[in-house]
Amino acid sequence: QSIMARTAKETDLARKDYYPDLDVRLSYGQRSSMLDGASRPDMVGFTVAINLPVWRDSKLAPRIAESLALRDQAIHLYQAQRNEIAAGLRQYTAAAEQNLKSIRLYRTAILPQALLTVESALAAYRVNRVDFLTLLDSQMTVFEYEISLVTAIANYNKALAEIDFITGNSLANPAESRGQGEHHD
């Protein structure tokens, strides 16, 4: 924005070069007396000068065109940066929302169901209805889901950190990102 303001001022200044410059001067000079003692009158001068921009088209027009081009370039750069920031914000917001949904799904549905499957497989293994490999497979599935949950939490926090970086505000929600409710066997 400061670049845009500076280029706007440069354009205004270049346009002012089209106007004539007016210079008014008043001068006073005190003279000492001559060698023979005769006094000399003091000097007073008045000058008016007008500088006319006669090379308007050859010198001033290119300067204005340059300042307008620099202003347009600054505006386009500013818009490009705004668009880039907005796109990054949308991307990280979508990633945070998706990871938050995944966290909730793992905590409320997937992990509890997988833990029930392990308990069921353990009970069936004790009465010799399933083999050890089935029990082990159920437990490995729980571990994979826990790893996926931790990965989703990390990705959620990473997306929040990127949003914090872009906006300069803290959006962290500790209750959602903390490892509460995790169950490790």
C-alpha cells in the first residue's frame, strides 16, 4: 500500500511539472561610502522569473507515463499478493476443517468401534473361537487408527499454525487438538 501511495504522489508531482514555475525575488544590498567620503545609494532589486514548460511532450509526457506505469504495477502487485494470501487462507482453512472432522470421527466412531472389535476378539480367543492372528490383526488395526488420529491432530495443528502465520491471530483450539480421549493399549 505504501508503494501505491508513493507512486500516486510521484504521478501528481509529474503532472505538476506541466504548470509554469513562478519565481519572485527581492534583494537588498547596503553599500559603503566611496573612498573620497561620498555616500552611495543602497541597492534594491526585484526579479520576476517564469519558467515555461516548453518541452512538454518530449520530456514531461514520458515522465508521467512512467509514473502511471509504476502506479499500475504497484496496484497489480498488491492485488496479486492479496489473492495469494486469500488462496493460502482458504487452503489452510479447508485443511483444518477436514482434519478436525477426521479427529472427531476417529474419536467418536472409528477408535471406539475398533476397541470393541479387539475386546470381542480377545473374548473369542479366550474361548478358542478365533485364532491369535485374528486378535493380533484387530489390535494392529487399533494402532493404525491411533496413528491416523495423531497424524490428523498434527495436520490440524499445522494448518492452524499456517493460518496464524497468515493472519497474525491465534486460532488454536486446545480442547480439540489435545490428545484427550486417546486410548493406548
